[in-house]
Amino acid sequence: MRIDAVTIFPEIFNVLDVSLLGKARESGLIDFTAHNLRDFTSDAHRTVDDSPYGGGAGMVMMAEPWALALESIRSSAATESTEDDDAAPAPVLIIPTPSGHVFNQKLARALAPEEHLVFACGRYEGIDERVYEWAAPRFRVLPVSLGDYVLNGGEVAVLAMIEAIGRLIPGVVGNPESLVEESHEDGLLEYPVYTKPSTWRELEVPEVLLSGNHGKIARFRRETQLHRTAKRRPELILDIDPASTNRKDRDL
Ligand code: ADE
């Protein structure tokens, strides 16, 4: 997967050199580039923002540097593609913003098979709204929020999204089975996990997990998932597909 991020702080993305994503980059599974938005300005101060029309606090990112940066990514992607790729879909342009669609595991899964993701990291009060309109015929534009809180800019949100999406690309996580029984994969929070020793500072591992009875262990895990989800994230319970539940679940 090719991933480009446009930002005024490209160095924030240096963390992608390490851990599983660093390995995925080394092995060519992920081809990541951070671009400095200021390289697409034309004044001595490399200005990327100005005051908002209509007044109000803060500054707004100007449209032109964004158009130039995104055009340059778009044309380098077009040069890369071969004749066979004529029908290649437009890259997805993800714009992190607290006013976007909520990012979740379902969206991460939908984005993982994409060939090319472009992230536009806004700062200040956001990007001139006309950039969204301008980009629409050139990209599949997707404003995305990490949750109901405000960050100083999109970079940290983009790092989280790249990690969530990247680990779903086949080959990035060594053992693909570890992706199956995770929080949110089946719409529920994950069951609690334990490792050795079985008694630690007078705290015991639940006995059933030492029993070797796989049926009982599966039942215990399912019950703790349902209880934990009902307690911590009750709204998720309403979204469970009834076809995925069984009679024992309903007895809880
Ligand atoms: N930028 C600022 N706050 C954000 C959030 N909650 N999610 C995504 N991008 C953001």
C-alpha cells in the first residue's frame, strides 16, 4: 500500500520507522512518504495560514498550498501506474478533523485493501473548506474523526489510523490469527487475558482457564466479552447482529 501524508511537521512521522510498521516499510508492504506542506508555498516565510473570513479566533490553512501538494502526489501516482492500471480508482484522501465520520475498526478494515491512501493533516482551525470541493473529482475524499475530542492537529490522528489500517494488511502482523479475537473485530470488547504465573501476589487466574476444557473456556470468554461490553460500552451491544448471538448469550 502506498501512503502519503501532507503536514507542516513531517518529523512527527519518524516514529513509523520503528516496530511492526517500520518492518512493513522495510519489506515494501507499506510505502510511506511524509510531505512538507511548506514546500508548496511561494513566499519567503513559507506561509500556510491566514485569518478566517467572517472573523473569529485562530487561523485557517490556505487552499493553494494544499492543492499544489495534492496535485504533486496525484501526478506522481499517475506516473507510477502502468497502462494496465488505467481504471485504477482515485486514491482515498483522508482528512482528519473532529467534524469527520468516526474512525473505527470497520472503517480500518474497509481501507486496508486500498492501493493508495493520502492523509491531509490540518492544523490551526482547519483547512479552507474549498479544498474538500476541489479535491472531490481527484480523490475519494473522506473527513475522519478519531473521537469526540480535539487534538492540536491531524498528525497524531493519522499515526493512529496508519497503525490501525497498516496492521490489517496481510503480512504486516506475523500471526494473522492474533487479529481475529481482538476488541471490535466481532463488535464486542476483548475478553481479559492472563499469563504465568497462575498465582501472582495472591491474585488467581480464573480457574476455568486452567481446566483445559475448551468449550468452557470459550463460554467464559464470550460471557466476559458480553459483560465487559455491556458495562463499558453499552451502545455497542445494540449494534450486535442477532444472528451472531446464541441461546446461551440471551440467558446472560
Ligand atoms: N484533528 C483534531 N482533532 C481531531 C480528532 N478528534 N480526530 C481527527 N483529527 C483531529
